[in-house]
Amino acid sequence: MTQPLLSLRNLKKHFHLPAPPFTQAPILRAVDGVDLDLMKGETLGLVGESGCGKSTLARTVIRLHEPTSGSLIFDGQDVGALPERQLPKFRRRVQMIFQDPYASLNPRMSVGELIAEPLEIAGVGTPAERRAKVSKLLDRVGLPTDAAARFAHEFSGGQRQRIGIARAIALEPDLVICDEPISALDVSVQAQVVNMLEDLQNELGLTYLFITHDLSMVRHISDRIGVMYLGKIVELAPSADLYHRPSHPYTRALLSAIPVPDPSVTRKIEPMQGEIPSALDIPTGCRFRTRCPLATELCARVEPPLVDIGGGHVSACHFARELADRPNEVSATSQQERTS
């Protein structure tokens, strides 16, 4: 069996917040026990509402946040236990594309300096070789060579994201974590950036952890999709299977809310009640039960484990098998039916 490039087991990241006088410090459970395998060369999409822990998980994987507990195995090595002095070697193989390209690019540095910076830190090549590498990277992401002498504020949002992508692939990493790289871009630019990421993956053999709110786009780019809620994966499946037979009420609610630009398509909305609970006070039992229309007394007592419902599709719901057999409520009426 092929060994995963990245393997997470019960990974947790908790933040201890300042405590009021004479009280115990509250604990924010941002990531609360994630099990995940990412195979070399695949794209794993990660979706969920704001505040569910997606970005914290990404930053914990790359060790920008220190994990609270659990194991983080990269290419067979436990990088969760690596001392600080050994992290640069690990980070050469794992890079990140941030959500806001402008905030992640130093405005005092030229584009050429920004892209060359990881090469300099890693001690790759001579200054002349690094300049040649920068020119090649700019061409690879669809920017002109003379962009190296300009500054980030002189470019559009889509062009700035291309600069961030060029910097992320400069060291030829194995894994690139894409933390909502298209959320701040226009729709037409989103498609261009996603297509470029796919081309780079095919050309360089990259592996992606792709975090996004856009359920339509993640279906296009991902081999598998994980759905995250309040710090945990509640459903994980091959992309087509997740959309064809969602088996968690949260996933079904998210999918039912996707806009369909076709008046002939009618969809039964499966709404969620209320807002996502605070990670400071996670509900007992199933953490989705406070918003779930199917919740029972069992859901309040017992937290459902991830169960395999076949074909690599796992779901954390007491009713997963029943929901998997229930078709996703989308129906299209033919032109003949509409006119008859």
C-alpha cells in the first residue's frame, strides 16, 4: 500500500485564552482531533464555515502553530516533534499560499526580491542563478519578466496571487497548502488561478491541500473533499461521491445552498438552524446536533465516530448510512415538462 505524503492522527490545536481573576483559563478548541491522510500527487479539498478551524489546521500542519497533541507525519517523519532548528528543512518541502496576497507580500520588497527570498534563505544558487530562477518562475505563473523590478501594490489582486504562487513553488516543494487562495478574486480570475494551479500540479508533481468556501470550485479541482465542523472532519469522500450521496446533515445543508444559475433547476434547501457554536463551548455528543434537523437524544449523549460507508467515503453521523441512500434533493424539469 502506498504511504501517505501527509498523515494526521488525532491532531489538536487548542488556544488557552486569558482568564478573568480567580477563574480557570478558557480553552478554545480550534482543531480538536483531526485524522487525515493526503496521498502524493492528489488534491484534497477542505470546506466548512468560517470559524470551523480550516486555516488553523493548515497553519498547524506547517508548524506556524505548534500542535497541542496528536501526530503529524510527513513522508514517514514525525514533524510534530521536530526541534525548531530542523524546521527549515521541512518547510522547503511544504509551502503555503495565503488567502490575502497583499498582506502576505512585503510592500518594501520588489517582486523579484519577494520570489528570490526563499531561495536566499535556503542558500539555493548564486545571485545570478536566483535571478534566472525568478524570471523562469514569473513566466511559469503568467507574469512578464519585467515584473521583477516592480512592487506588489502595482499589480491587480489576481496578479498578486500569482506572485504568491511563484514564491510558494520557488523551492519546488512536495506539498502546497492553499489557504483560500481565490476567495478575494473576481470569478473570472478565480478560474484562471485554479487552472494555473492544476497546470503546475501536472508539471511539477505537486500535492495540494486546498482550503476554500467555494463548493463549486472545490468540486472541480479536488480528488477528495473533507468537510470540517467545529474543529473536526465530519465527512470525507471522493469528490464525485460526496456530491452524489452526501451522508452528513451538515454536508447536505452546505450543498443545498450552492446557487444554481439555471431557472429550470429546483432545489430543496436543507437549512441549518442558528449559528455555529463557539469553539470555547462545544456541544456534548455530536457537535452539529444543536443545528441538525435529525438530532435525537442519542446525538446529545454519544459523539458519532467516522464510519466507512463504502468507497473511501466516511461520515461522522449516527444516520450516515440512511442519508447516503437518500438522493441529494436536486431535480431538473425538462423543457417539454415546463411547456406542457
